[in-house]
Amino acid sequence: MENLEQFIGSFSFDGRLAEVDIIGSIAHTKMLVKTKIISSSDGNKIVAGLASILKDLKNGWKIPKEEDIHFAVEKELIRRIGVVGGKMRTARSRNDQVATDLRLYIKDASKAIENLLNNFQRILVKKASDNIDVIMPGFTHLQPAQPILASHHLLAYAYMAQRDKERLEDCCKRVDVLSLGSAALAGTSFKIDRRYTAKLLGFKNVSENSLDGVSDRDFAIEFVFCMSVISLHLTRFCEEIILWMNPEFCYITIDDKFTSGSSIMPQKRNPDCAEVIRGKSGRVFGDLTAFFTIVKSLPLAYNRDLQEDKPPVFDAFDSVKRCLEVMNEMIASLKFIKENTLKSTEKGFIAATEIADYLAGKNVPFRTAHGIVKDIVLYCKKHSKTLNELSIEEFNKFSPIFKKDIFKCLDAKNIADMKVSYGSTSRKSVVRQIESIKRKLK
């Protein structure tokens, strides 16, 4: 029987809800006093007892194990203040209690992740400001496409992080709903004041349907989804760090502490931290799939299946939190190798689009211009030349429209700075983007 109790118990993972469980119980007790459901004398004893447990927990004391954290707190309270502690359970159930605990936990977790995303953006903005003169190839299909500022590339991730924060903030609108007072499923016969409890706990809204109040886990699934998208974004950046560190690119260096050596190849430094962050995404995506599967097909209202809702939330939060912490340190140590990124823009005929734009700007239909430049590139390949090595006479073989000003369109720095559209890679545009992110951080 002991093994069966362990099997159906949840203390091994819901023990980390201890603090929010006590905070919720204190608010519930104060509401019971306000509504005269219990006496102020009893209420004061309960609140003082709960506060003592909370203080001990914060000082490192471990609450004795029970079936779940809710029963563990109640049992410890009764041990400390006597049977009066049992009045704390009046007008509520573990069903609405656990839903409230999870909401309180996710509110705190969301703030922690948002703070880390803010730091991520600040680091990217500083790196973008410090490297405003670094030119590198921009890629499509992982092929050299057009010259861009390295700062422009970094800021793309700052804008991804902004959406991550906005997604979390929107999620929190659904989290910010008090479930407590729904009781087991049908509400309670006691004349409780749920809005008072919500005010004490900092909830903006109160659930309007008691069945939904105890069974809703959409908010938690949405939180894990938010963690999944953050993890997804981190994998993209890590993949680029891994590529940029490769000697074939050699665009960046990062601090050695974020890499490791090979067991048999002494020359190697492997980007282990970036690879682990990239790999952690599988866990987080798995947490989302697990959560969907747990809730799938559940009839109303509460079912014991929902006991398994917490591990995906905890694991997704822990994984993303640690990944962001490491990512922030790693990016702070990142340094561009300016001469290598610039030299790389000489590969892949990266000025081709600008030459086509040059012709289009002189009233040549762009489709015609595209064909002319394609022929020029084929000529360069045949004669083992780069676009920069062509003479004006060679350009004129393909079109008499080319003048000596075409050579301005072959310089990578000029190409980047010639982009005038809103959000483009020119220095002026990138400076505006930096200021935009700074304003959002304020």
C-alpha cells in the first residue's frame, strides 16, 4: 500500500508549490475572517501559523512529506497550532486550491523569464552598438545573399525577444484569474467574498464558472507554449553561433568557458553550451506535447490526470530559465572578427542584387536587369573573377548603361548603407532600431 500511495502522490514534484500554497491559504483565511465564516481569533492563529511555516521554508527548512503539498501544509499547521488549523479548509477544495497555486507560480515564473529576456535584449543592444561598423554577409538558404551590418543581424533576435515578452504578457491575462472559491466543482454554500481573495492575491479577475475554474489548464499550456517559442528562438541563434565559430566561417569568438575541448583532438574547441541550449528545446517541445496529451479528452471537472500538469510547467520553466542565463553570459562574451566578416562579403557575388538595382534605377525593367546580372556572374565564374575585379569595359559588354559609378555598388559598406527602406540594414536604420529597443526596455 505504501508504494501505491507513492504512486498516486504528487509531493515529489508539487512540493515546490509550498510557498504559493501558503500565500494562497493566508489570503483564503483572511477572507474567511472578513466574511465572518470563522472568528478573527481563529483566523489570526491560522495566519500566524502559516506565516511561521513560510518563514521556516525560506530559511531552508523542509516540510515533512505527505501525499501532496496541500495536505503537508495543513498537517504541519495543525501540528503547530492545534485542531483550529483544520478550519483553514472551510469553503474550498484541493481542486480549486491547486489551480490557484499553479496560477500564482506561473505569474512569478513569467516575471522571471521576462526579466531574463530584458537582459538578453540589453546585451544585444550593447553588442549592436559596439559593432555598428562590422559588415557581414546576410544569408538566404544559407547562401551569401547581401551585405548587412552585424548589428542588424543581432537586433533581429532582440525583436524576437520582444515578441516573446509580449506573448508572455498576453498569456498572463489568462493566468491572472482566481480559481479559489470554485471549491470541488460546484462552488460553496458559504457566503465567501472571492473578489476580496483576488485582491489579496493580486489577481485581476475571478473565474465565472466553477466547473471551468477547477478544470481549466489552458493558461498553463499557453505558458509552456511561450517557453517553447523562446526555446525555438534560442535554437536559431545557437545554430548561427555554432556556424560562425566554425573555421570555415571564423566570424566570432566566445569565451572558452562556453566551449570544451575534444577527448582526442587537442586543436578543437567545441561550442558545447550553444549545442546544449539547442538540444534543450527538445525537452521543452516535449513538455508541450505531454501537457496536450494529459488534458486531451478529459471530462469535466477535476480528474487525477491533472496532477501531472505540473511537471511540464516546472521542466519548461527550469529549462528556459537556465538556457537564457547561459545564453546571456555567452552573448556578452561574443566578439566579431571584423576582417573575416568583411572578407566573407567578397564571396558568392554578394553585390549582384545591388547591380540589378543600379540598372533598374536607370529605367531598365528589373526582370531584364536580373538577366543581365546573371550573365555577368556567369562570366565571372568562367573567368575566375569577382565582381570587384571587373573593368568598366567588361561591364559595358553586357550593357552600355553601366558607368563608372557602378563601382560604388560593389563596395559592401556602401551597399549596406544604400538601403533606405524602413527597417533596413543601413547604419541610420540600425541606429533607429537600437533606440527603438531601448525605448521598449524602458
